[in-house]
Amino acid sequence: MKRPDHDTTTLPRAYIGPFNRLTSFRDWKIDHTSAVRKPIRLAALFSHPIQYFAPLFRTLAARADVDLTVYYCSRQGVDEYQDSEFGTNVKWDIPLLEGYRHRFLPNWRHNLPVGGFLSLINPSIVSELRKERYDAILIHGYSHLTDWLAFLAAKAVSTAILLHGESHLLDVRRPVIRISKEVLLLSLMKWIDAGLYIGSRNQEFYKHYGLPERRLHFTPYTVDNAYFQAKAIELSGQRQTLRLGLGVPDDRPIILFVGKLIPKKQPLQLLRAFSQVRRKYECALVFVGDGVLRSKIEQAVFSEAIPDVHITGFQNQLEIPKAYSAGDLLVLPSAWGETWGLVINEAMNFGLPVITSNKVGCAGDLICEGENGYTAPWNDLSALVNSLEVLVSDASLRHAFGQRSLEIIKGWSIERTADGIVQAAAGNGALHGK
């Protein structure tokens, strides 16, 4: 009788082996080194579906070594909502829920947008963790009540806690807030099994609050590089048309600002710098976004007669690549609260030079000074002007910087982020049999 040709690890308890002899598994030699481990059962808790994380979840879900379930506390983003900072209703135009298992937790504050600590109260996360007994849970941040319910529930059922956040130490806090945060986070870090740091500034944050090096795992903050680079190739032949759509009919360099027009991002600082640069060089400034400062920008452009300034208004995810394809460099001059700045990742995938302030979280990781961009002090207008003038005045330098951006961003891939998450879970007792 022919020996079975399927994998021996899936055989029934007994089969009729060679020579019509009843053979049990004890008689069948199994190569245990090639046996497939049981996947890590990983939960993830997020406030709401976020456009930047959907590709990561799909990547994790596609892995054989991970069994992923994502819990959401709100449907914001999938359902239309009022974004007070953009000043408009927002519903993302890309799939946020496809390709991975997810569940929405009932929120006691369902009528509130995601915001303060009590805007998300989802007690069912406790019963979910008690029932499912996951190997590990990735919790994104600690700023909502539901996060703390998950911390407590995970500790109670011995589920490893992987803390994922964006915080850094660059912003100056009032003494009462700083001291309160010290007490709170020094206590929280004692519960954390692994800190998933997104970059060097975030790593410093974890260390400052007492998480030892052995419990830190690098999970770089990334965007879908493959998608954006494919869009760059697709749109490359439409560059002149796209530029014309932004109001720039010729080849003068386009300086891009992509984001909300709100005080912390300092679009007015960029406008002031541009007005000085524009007196010496032919160039254009395009604000891709909307927000409370739009009227002030328009008023300043009119009253000071600043030429070649354009505001697109809010652009959804499918439109953003067109702006990057039309632009020549990206500037993010934020003064505070810019924990990372994923628009920098996006722009680099389009081969753009980048300029940031020293308050932008990604600056220490993605900006190689004088190679792909510059970092200017957040309150130093002349430094920003100087950086702009260097790049606006030299097309060959912009090209060289853009190529360097492409080289750097290769190391910041979603696959590398997924690897870091899995290694953190495995290293904290989440492997089958531990």
C-alpha cells in the first residue's frame, strides 16, 4: 500500500502503513524541527480606524505566525465625522477595515467624537480579554479610559501588554502637568511588558519613564511605501497637468505644506518665510489642507500682496499623492505636538527633499542633515528661510536630496514594523508552549 503523501503532522491517529501494518504516530518519525508553531494570538486596541494603520493590520493578518484581532472603540473615520481641526466633515476614501479581523466595542459615549479621556468608555474590552485569553495585546496609547481598562484586564489574565505610542520629550509642559505625568507613567511602565518605540525620540520617552532597554522593541513608524511609490510612478507622466491644477502653470519650484492649518503646525511661519524667499526666487507655496488658520493665511496673502500662494482645501487620501507628484519639496515647521509627522514618510516616497522644525518627532530619524533635507529650530524664521533658499535655488540639489530620501525611506517599511511587533510579542512569552 502506498505511503500517504500528505504532511505527517496532519495524519489521523492511525493509518494503514506499508505491509498492511497498523501504524500509530509513535511508529512514525516526525521531524519536530519543521513543525509549525501555533500562531501568536495578538489583540490590538485602537481608538478608531486610522488610515495609516490599516496597511499594517493587513500585513500582520497575512502572516502565518500571527492570529490578529483588532478592537476599535469608535467608528469615527469609517462613518463621517466633524473634524474640528480640518473644519470639515471627514470620511476617509480608502478601505480601512478590509483584510483583517476587527470588532467594534460598544462605547458608552457614542455621541462624542474621539477626544478626551472620557470620550471612550468601552467596558466590554474587559470581558473580551477575559474570554479570549490572547497571548499579547498591543494598546495604542494611554489617553482614554478604555486603554486603562485594557491594561488592568490584561494584567488580570496574564496577557502580555505591548504599549504602542508616539510620545516624545520635545514639548515643554507646565509643571503641574509634567509632575502628574511623571507619577502616572512611572507607575504604568511597571505594567508594560514591551514598549514598541517608533523612532529615537519615542525610545527616549520610554527610557525616561523607566522602561528598561531589554523591554524595548523597534517598530518604526511607517506608511505603505509600496503604494506611494507605485502612485509616484503612475503619476510621473502627469506632473505638468497636476501642477496646473494647483495653480502653477510653469516649472517654478513648488513648496508643499500638507496637513491641518492649525497653530501647532505653524503654517503662518512658513508663509512668512516664503514671502522672504519669493522676493529673491521664483517659486510657489501650496497649502494642501484646511483648518482654522486658513482665513488668516488668505488675509495675509492679500494684505501683503504675497504672490504664488495657493490653498487646496481638505484633500482625501486618494488625492494626496497628486500633490506630492506635483511638488518639489515638503516643509513641516511645527512648534509643538508633532509626535512624528507621517507626511514626511509620504513625501520621501515621492523622492522629495524635506524640511522640518526641531519639534517634529521624525526629524532625528528621517532627516539626514544636508543629505535629504534640513532641520530648523521651530522659532527661528531666518533658519527656515535659509533652508528654503538653498533648495529653491538649486534644482540639481533638490534632485540629489530627493534620491537620498528614497534611499532612507526604504528602511522604514511596514514589513519591518510588523517584524518588530511579532518579535516583541514572542519575546514576552507569547509563543505557543511558553
